[in-house]
Amino acid sequence: MSSSEDNKAGFLAIELDGAGYENLARAVLAAESAGFHAATFTDGRVSGRANALQRAAFAGPVTRTIAVVPEVDTVYTEPFHVSTQLASLDYVSGGRAGWIVTAAESPEAAAAVGRSFVEGDALAQEAAASIEVGRRLWDSWEDDAVIRDVATGRYLDVDKLHYADFETPADFAGPGYSVKGPSIIPRPLQGQLPVLAAASLVGDGLVPAGAVDAVLVSAPTPELLAAEIRDVRARLGSSLAIVAELDVVLDSRGEAAASRSLSDTETGRARFVGSAAGLIDLLDALLQEADGVRLHPAVFDAELDELSRLVLPELRRRGSLRAPVQDGTFRELLGLGPAENRYATTASGAGK
């Protein structure tokens, strides 16, 4: 799914973590109005704050075009609950939901749920298992399983509900588990929600490339980002969408970006500090290599002013940025076709 090969305009996502829960509706509507195609939500386990999936569920019903894509942990959350909650998110957003898979080393999270700490290669094992459970459960209801036959009093066609029958492999590093299924809610509107993961988590011996639909690519500097995108494509193949990661600090409200760039927090992402014009040129170049770019604004309101007023309009004028589509799905944004159901009695094969 290479934008450099297909010469297609790309898309932009924006991280809304800095917006704050108290003004989340205003923030996501402002991002949608600016022309962003997706809003993402970080789950930083901040005390007293709704988690990423809850914030995405709050944002979904108030929007019409922007995809809502939360980060959800695969190590210390129950796969069955993750799957059903994401399916519910797809319903409340009208088919605009996705899942950013995370698998971080977190002794605090392990202690919070009373299980052993997971690290190293075992993290990818946990992520791969959770994704597989989610995908099987999403397919456990066929699309026409709900019949609502009043005359016979039948709500479901039980022949179109299927067991997931998942068991962790014998070499699973963490505590083994099984999931029988089927899910407790019907198949998501998209059939299969798009699954995204950091490129560093995907590949041989990690999460299989076929288990995800897109990867998030990071590099230490903006200058190295395009080369990293090309390296990831060569390693994982052209079938996956690639989304570049970029921290952004812009000249804003009469204040130079350099004077606003005070954070010493190490994110592992490339960081652009400068003018809207400079960012436009960088994004124009990146969107020739990647299918999309996710922006992490330093201060949401300040950066969004410049992005909506200067950056996105110019990228659209140059033809680098596609137009948002009202009532479109996240799968369509990523260029994915209809998701086949692995258990369907009328079709064969397993689609992502």
C-alpha cells in the first residue's frame, strides 16, 4: 500500500492526548473541521482519567468523518473484553474505529492487575495472541446472524454464530489461556477493525506482518524518517499501510517555535520545530513515502491553529492530502477491501 507507487494523496492523523478529557468533544470536532482523517488516543494510565478507549467512545458519536483510534494494551488487559469494547466502538462511531496495539514493559501495570511482569520477546507474543483473539471474535458472528424474525420469535440464527476456540501456543511465555467465544455482540460494522502497531513490534519472531493492517514508523530525526519508512517497507512488504510519527512544535501566536520547545521528554519520535511553511514541505515529502502521518502536537490548541489555518489547506492545494469522506470507514481510509469472515458458511478463506 505504497503511496509512492500509487501516487495517491495521503492522510493525516492527530494525537488528541494533549486535548484533555474535559474539552474532548470540542477538540475532536476542531480536528475534524480542520480536515484531519483520524484522531488517536494514548492510554498513558493517568490516574483519575478515562482510558483511551473510553475517550474514543466519547468522541465517536459526535463526529462524522474522522476515524477514532485508541491505543489499547495487549499485555495486561483481557483479550475478550478488548475485542468486544472495540467492536462497540465501531458501532458508536459508524464504522470509523481502529486499534493501535501496544505492548509496553510496565511493572506498574502488572502489579495493578496482579500478574507477572512481561518483557522482551514475550511482549510480542502477548500482542500477537491478543490480536488473534480479537479477530476471531469479530468473525464469530456472521454478518447476517441477527434475523429478528418476529413471527417465529427468533432473534438470532444460531448456525451463524461460531466458536473462536483460541488457545495460546505451547511455547507461550506468559500464563496460558483459552478463549471459547462466540463474542457477546454482533460483528463490527467494518467486519474487522483495522489493527495498527509500531513497526518495531512487527516482523519475523514478533507480531506477524499478516496480523496487522498498518504500522507506525518512528525515527530519531525528521531527516531520518523517510529513510526509515523505506527500510520498513522493504522489511515488511508493500501490503501494509505505513504511518509516519512526528512530534510538532510550530511558530504560534507570535511566539517562535524554538522558544516554545521546552520539553525534554524523550518520545523516540522525530520532532519538527519551526514554521508552518517548513512543516508543509516536510509533510509533502513524507506523504510521498508514507500512506499517512500522525502528528503529535506540543500544545494542542496552539498547534491546531496553525495546522488548520496554514498547513492542511496548502497540502490539499498541492495534492498531497486527500479530502475527508463523510460517513466513510477507517478501512476505506487505509485502502482495505471488505473483510471476509473466516467462519462464514457462504464464503471461504480468512480476511484481515
